[in-house]
Amino acid sequence: MVGLLKFFLILTVIVYLFRFISPFIVKYLINRIFKKMQNFDADLSSSPLKKEDKKSKEKIGEYIDYEEID
């Protein structure tokens, strides 16, 4: 019986500590993600967009239209 009460007491303390600390953890993680996204946007805006190679203008082959035979 004493072991069960000790377990619930420890569990209650852990839950309350987690409820107290979790807003700080979430705020830290959101700020970290926000900073990464700002760096990601800055990298994209600073580098010029790459133009596609002119491979698409090369003739690859002919189009063959197949007819269904009964």
C-alpha cells in the first residue's frame, strides 16, 4: 500500500513538473523552427534561380500512333 502511494506521489510530481516546463520547451522549439525557416527563405531569395537546361528543345523521337486491330 505504501509503494502504491509512493508511485502516485512520484507520478503526480512528474506530471506537474512537465506541465510547468512544457511551455518553455514548446516556445524554444517554435523559435528554433522559426529561425531555420528565416535562414531557409534568405538562402532561397539570395541565390538566383537556375534556368532549365535546353535539353527540352532536343528532338527525342517520333510520335507513333498505334491503331487497334480487331
